[in-house]
Amino acid sequence: MDNPGVHNPADTVSLPVALIGDGRPLLTLVALGLILSGLFAIFLTVTNSFLPHDIAFLGMQPSELCAFHQCRIVHFIFHDRTSFGGTLIAIGVLYLWLLAFPMRLGEAWAWWTLLLSGSIGFLSFLAYLIYGYLDSWHAVASANLLLLFVAGLWKTHSLLPQQGAGKILHPVEPLTLRTVQGFGRACLLFIGAGMLLAGSVIIILGSTIVFVPQDIVFLGFDANQLNAINPHLVPLIAHDRAGFGGGLASCGVTILMILWKARPSIALWQALIVGGVTGFGCAIGIHYPMGYLSGSHLAPAWIGAVIYTLGIFCYLPRRRKV
């Protein structure tokens, strides 16, 4: 039985403080929010739905846009949004692993990974505004997640050892291609770097010229022709492109940092599998039902998926012989 005469420190802790804990619960909410947002983006595609503010901005229903060139404008929008949803799920899963393992152990590099990756993701929101479309739902969701993100980082930072950002430059172990696991790690690092580069390019192109030649061939319209159909179409598509680019770059940084600093483990391997299946699965898989089958457009994604799969297979933690 508890002794009523003994003071229990927990008696003086408020509910909000208890729920916030060391800050990881706040960051866990961010990760879960990203996963739910990604699932919602995929749900919109499955149900062929635009958000209410999309319809208000365009002044058109998806069914009206489907009258143009075999519904390809709508399909193009959904292909971007599903790809974006896949990256959000992948990021969320990798964040959950970071919080459950290296962050729980107070490893400073995990905190810096979250800071760098999250900063890229949240700052990419500014690229959406270049073409003048403010997605109100996206803005509200981002603002709420940003508050949780900043509060979680602030709270967890005090728990970390006094290490500067320079520590993240030192790998957990030298990179080598002489072992199967080392080769797998190199493959995954290569994909992380490729995703960061590709995401950065998509942010720039998505917020400037918006379309690459393969896009115009698929759509059957260039930017000027789309403006003639509806002057709000290009801003809406630019918003989606920049969002996907930001998600891809953020995911790339996360994979790079994890593979650079973390030791192989079953839990990490599982998180990388889930992230790869959702990320590559959505980005590649959505092209087929939408009919966007350009070989030059799909080839980089397929090559990346093959290298990532090879890396995952080789990176599998193996029991050491006694």
C-alpha cells in the first residue's frame, strides 16, 4: 500500500507537462500527422475528389475538367498528390523510428536530422505561394504541425548531450563496398542523395516553369493553353508540384542522415522497407491507372526503386557467427 505520509513527486506534475514528457510525444504527433495527411491525399485520389477550396479556387468540378483530353488534367493533379502522399507516409514512418530509438537514447544526430528534414519540408510551403495559390487546409495543417514540431524540438534539445552540429558529419562507421551490408548501405545513401537532389529540382521547376516536356505531352496542353482553359489551373498544379518536391527532398535528407549515422537493426530495416514501399509504390504505381506511361519520365523512379530494393536486401542485419 502507498504511504499517505510520503510525498510523491508525480502529485505536483500537471497533465499538460505529463503529456508533453521529454518532447518526443509532441514529435510523435507530428509523425502521425504526416502519415494521416499522406493517407488522406491518397484517399482523395481513390475517390476522385478535389478539396472544397480547390473547387472554389478553380470554379470547376473534377468532372468538368475531365471533359478535356480524356480527363488527363485531373489525372495529372492526382498523380502529383498521390506521389506527395507517399513521401509524407515515408517521412512519418522514419520519424517514428528516430523517436523510438536514437532519440530515446539521446543521440544528438537524430535531433539534427529531425531539424534539417523538417525545416526543408516546412520551408517548401513558401514555394507554393510563388504562383499565388494559398491552400488553406494545407496552411492550417502545416501551421499546427509546425507548432508541435518546434515545441517538440525545443523540449528534446535540453535532453541531448552537448554536441555541436559538426558531429553529424562523422559517420557511424567508414563507408565500404567490401561487405554485403556495406554495399547495401551505399545503395541506400545513393538513393537518399538522389531524392534530395530530385526533390530540390522539382521544387525549383514546380514553382517556376511547372511542367517538363513529358508533362506537356501527357496533358496535351502547355501552360498557356491551360491558362486559356482556366487561369487558376497552373497555380494549383504548381502548388502540388512544389509540395511533392519538398516532401521528396525532406525524405531524402532523412534517409541520408539515418544511413550515415545509424547502425543496422531490424527495426531500422523494417522502417526503411515501409518507407520505400509507400514512397516508391505511390510515386510509380499511380502512373499506371492515370495512364502517364512515358518511359523517360518513369525510368529514374524505376531505377531508384531497383537500387533501393537491392540496398534493402543487402542491408538486412545478419546474425554474427559465434
